[in-house]
Amino acid sequence: MVGRIYNFSAGPCTLPLEALERARDQFVDYRGTGMSLIEMSHRSKMVDGVHCRAIELVRELLSVPDDFSVLFLGGGATMQFSMIPANLLRDGASADYTHSGSWAKKAIADAKRLGKVNVIWSGEEANFTTLPEPSSVTAGDGAAYLHLTSNETIGGIQWKDFPNVDVPLVSDMSSDIFSRPLPLERFGIVYAGAQKNIGPAGVGLVLIRRDMLERCPDDMPLYQNYRKHADANSMLNTPPVFQIWMISLVLEWLLGQGGLSWAQQMAEQRSALLYAMIDKHSGFYRCPVNRSVASVMNVVWRCPGEELEAQFIAEAAEQGMNGLKGHRSVGGCRASIYNAMPIEGAQALAQFMDDFAQKHG
């Protein structure tokens, strides 16, 4: 497609061109109905079919066990920061959290507003550049759940494996879900904002084990009650139809590529290109995170000074590579290389990094 750039933004981010083109071709007149899907009643057979297909694709790609419900909810992952403790931290219950960076911090802050939180591990002293060995993580006595953030989009660190604990594991997987197989048997809840590997912003995906639903109290406000959403097959209220439709198109594309095994292989290839260039010019580029937990979704690095970083970002944009500025809270450079980033994009960025370092190093 003429004029399409490589979008390395952290989210909203690049989506598969095939999915975007399918949406374009059906947007005004959906399957010959004379109207757009997003104009139709959410109770119509047409919308219900799209909704159910999206759930079916989530189940197929992630091998979701039968004892899990699949929900599409408003508010993205941020809504889940409060919904989880609101449902599970009742009657004086406590929860354990790991503090791995910016997004874990937000989840912890909301949970503390609603109940007792024990931060059982924090990477603050190491400036959030590393993670604990999963086998070393244990839950405290009586914890309702243990929460972790599987991939810190801002800090560029990622859990390569997950703890196996005696309480339900709960995880924010916004920036690496659908990038690898998951041991869902260890989890009680997995949630993710859509705008990275799933679809456009405006919806959150929640996988919740059915025994967790039994903990949801009847006196919860209606929309905040997971059990009510599960009983309604995630159609408790008017759903975000456009976002769910796009999710179905993105996941159809992913299935056609080869599913999670393909996604994992490509994530490793894309990130390896960038980390290799950082290593090649180690006197010029610096990756601040422990390489054993370096993210394959969000590669972060620094140049020798903020002026060179600004120049790097500007020149890359001139060559059709956008979104490389690091988050405002940490600075530097960041390349978000989600499932829809073609390998050619990572190759182009690696070549630019090589040329830039040779020119300015």
C-alpha cells in the first residue's frame, strides 16, 4: 500500500494491513446489508455472529480451557486495575502484587484504594531493569490472588516464564498477549487492553476462571461484576461493536499466519535484529534492562545524549519509521514490535540504527 509507514508506536499501534483492508471494504455496506455493522442493533444476528466469532478465535488461539469465560469489557486494562480488587478483595481479604514498573505501579495504586495489598517483590531499587526468577516468587498466606504485569511496555522488561503459586495468578498482559503460548492453568484472570496485539483502543479482553466468578458479590455495581458479564456472554450492555469486529479480523489474520507459534518465532526474530544492533554498537547504544528479561515486544535503548536521541527519532521519521520516542517518564528510544509489525520494518530499523551509529559514533 503506497505511503504506509512502519509504525513502532507502543499503542495504539500498527495493525495488520489485511485486517484494515477487510474492514475498509465492508465498513459502509456490511455483507450486502446496506448498512454498516456498527449501525446495527447489538442484539441482531449479524452482530451476535461477529461477537461470538471473536470469542471463538480467542479460545482457539490461546487454547482457553472450558472453565474460563471470555469477556470484552470497556475501559481497557485500566478498568481492570480496580475491577479485580473490587470483586476479589472483600471481607478483609488481601492480595499480593509484584512491582515491575509503571503499569504495575498503577495496578497497585488502584488495588490499595479498595483493599489490603502486599508488594511481595519490587524492582524499584534496580530502577525496574530486572525481574525475579519465577520459581522464587511465592504468595503469602491467605492471599486472594497474586498479580503481575507480564510485559512492562514503558520499561521494556518481560516475564519469560510465570510463577507457579498456590493462589490464583492474575496478570495484565496488555502488551504481549497473543505473542506466545500461555500456561493458562496457572491463572485465575488474564486481562489486556486491546490496542497493542489485539485491535483498536476502546475495549479490554478478560479471561476469567469460573471459580473466580463465584467470588463476585451480589452487592457489586452491575457493570463492575464479572459474574454478571459472564452470565450475559459479555453482552450485559451495548458492547463496543467496532472494536470487537476489528479484534475478530486481527485474530483471523493471526490464525492464518500460523497462530501463537508463528507469533513467538517472529517476535524473537524482530527483537533479535534490534538487540544485535545495540550489541554491535555497545559504545553508542545502551539498553538499560537486564538482557535475560528484555522484552521482545518493546525494545528500549539510549543514545549518547538527548540531542542525539532527538536527532535519531527525527531522522528515522523522515525515513518512514514513526513512534520511536521513548515514554515521557523515562526518555530514550523505544521500538514496539507487536505481531503486526512486518519483519521488513525491524530490518529497516536495524539498518538505520547501524548507519546512524557509524555516522555519529
